[in-house]
Amino acid sequence: MNKIAINLDSNDELSSYRKEFILPTNTIYLDGNSLGVLSKNIINDINNTIQEDWGNNLISSWNDKWIDLPNKVSKKIASILNCNGNEVYVGSSTSNNLYKLIKSILEAHKDIKNISTDNLNFPSDKYICEGICEDFNLKFNFLDYKNDLFPDIKVLKRYIIDNPGIIVLSHVTYKSSYRYSIKEINKICRENKSIAIWDLSHSIGAVHIDMESNESDFAVGCTYKYLNGGPGSPAFIYVRENQLKKLKSPIKGWFSHKKPFDFSEEYQESNSMEKFSNGTPHILSLSTLKSSLDITISASTKKLENKSHKLFSFFESIYKEKLSDKKFKLITTNNKDERGSHISLYHNEAWRISQCLISPVRNTSIKIIVDYRPNNIIRIALTPLYTSFKDINILCERIVEIIDNKEFKQKDNTKEGVT
């Protein structure tokens, strides 16, 4: 398999992007679905923002650079989403943005009585939906498929028909890496007086998304996973242009004013996506996105998704040969149209195996960073910009070693901190 990996890497048209990032020595990083790695250019960008813009130019930097920065970053995200540049707002967190978006839709559609999500969605999205329903006396619907890995699309369609309103779904689910057909679900919603909001956090930057052709009206997402914006980098809201005028942001902030620097006593909401801006943009966080997004744009999401498919196929071939008989179960589907860009691998000893990968018992073993999700799932990110086929081969060899040598028995089951 090592020779095959070397050959695949040598023919990988995206392999040159790996050198754009800082990858720790003697470490293989396979957790980009939680936090992307640091781009070399980001160091220059943020140092320049701190030392020159803030340090030397001080408040002059607002006019020189900063005031337009959110708009420039929004246009880069719009390019990745294949939508108009005026359909994206960047700022705040995914949770805050989801709250603002739902609340603004409710104000525009007074007849909505239901907000729904399913048990495959990221828990924080559920918290937001549930909380809004409690605050505004709406019915919260939680669709439980009786498993936490895959949806039953027939059940989902029936649920939308029976519970018209707002439904919030993760485009790619965080446990199994299942990918919904956005266009199909959007069609069901339109035909049944429902509105879909898509959380793109686990898909943007790794799979190809075309918001124009998939006929989406609303979405949110983060930028610190496959987009490599750094911890806590600003999230975004997408609203289709023909929906924007109907919405009023629930927060009347300074920068959501039509003319914020008139300092008017009367609030006039912006007609643009800036209406979702709460206050002063977070310049330091936004400055990390300038070059990291350019890398994704340069690589193109079509090519990134294609490489993701190849990485998965390579892993699957090794899995069938070396892992399937060691009590592992490959949860993630091999249907490329129903898959995101991470692998979910089940094993009864998933926690202790992941700990062996991250913190090897022997100092001579390479450190491989994956993550764990309950119950008993090892998640392996296929981040096309910097994951190599050699990385995948080494991972599989290391897993075999951990099982064959029963190395996992030297770890305990204590689960603490970020996993």
C-alpha cells in the first residue's frame, strides 16, 4: 500500500497546496473537520494587522483597510459557495447567526408555528431552535430516526409535510459524515410551506456547494474547519437575494445601520446583508481569513471534493484488506453523493485506540491526531488541501499495530477535555 500511496501522491494535482500550511513534525493531522491547520500566509497577515495597521496606523486603518474587510471576506466566501457576493454576511458565531436568521424569518413569516430539526444535527443548533421556541411560544419538533448516524429520507419528507415551518439541518452530519441532498430537501420544503436553513459548517471548503443551483434560501456556517480560518474565526450567514428585503435583523446594531457614521438617533436598517452585523467587526479574526480563503478558491471546491473521494477510496481499500477483520466497522457510506469529507470508524475500543494514535505509548511512534465521538466512533478528516495518501496509509498501519500489540489496553477510559 505504501507504493500505491506514493504513486497517488505523485499524481495528486492538489499536492502543492500542502506546503502552504504549517504541519507539525512527526505528526499526522487528521482533525481538520474540527479545526483546520495554520496557513503560512496567515502569520504574515495577522502580524501586519497587529504591527502595521493597529500598531502604526491606529485608527487610520479603519478608513485605509478595516471598514471594507468584512465585505471583502464575505465576497470570498460567496465565491466558495457559488453565490452572489451580496448574499453573504461574515461575522459573529454560527450559533449567534442561526439565532438571528431564525428570528428574522419568524418576523417576516408570522404564520410559522413550528421549528424542527433532527437528531443528526449538531447539538448547539438544537439548543438554539429549542430556545427560540420556548421564548416565542412555538412548537419545537425533534425528529429522531432511532439511530444517530443516518436519516430516513422518506420519514424526513413526511415529517416536513406534517410539520410545516422552519427546519434546520446540517448539510453534512458530524458523526457519520452523511450528506443530505440540499436540492431535494429544499424542493420538499417549498412544496409544503416550509423553510430550510442549512448548516454548512461540516461541508464548506471540502465538498462542492452551489447555492445558486441547489435553490437554497438560507444557510449558516463556520470558517475554522475546512476553511482554516483559525479557532473562533467568524461565521457567516447566507440569504438569497430575493429573500433579503423581507428580513429584519433582531438586533439593531451600530454597523447594521444604513449609515452608521451619521450617528443618527433614529435607526435605519441597512438594505444589505450588513443588517445582520451586531457591532464593530472583529478585525483580528477577520484578518486570518484573507489568505486562507484564497487557498480554497485557488484549489476549487470541485477539485477538493474529487480528491476527497480518492482519499476515501484509498482508505476503504486498506480497510477491507486490513481492518474489517479486526472488529472495525466503516460507518461512512461509500456513496460519494451522500458523503462529506470525514470518515467515521466504529470500534468498541474507539476511545482508547484514538488515545494511542494521539499519545503513543512508545516515543518512537508517530503522533496521529484524530478525534472521538460517542459512542465508539473515531473520526478521520480527509482535508484535501493538506492530507496526503501517505498520511492515510500510515494511519491504517498504526491502527493495525495498536490492535495487534493490544497497545490500547495501556490506556484508560477517562474522557476529559476536548475530544
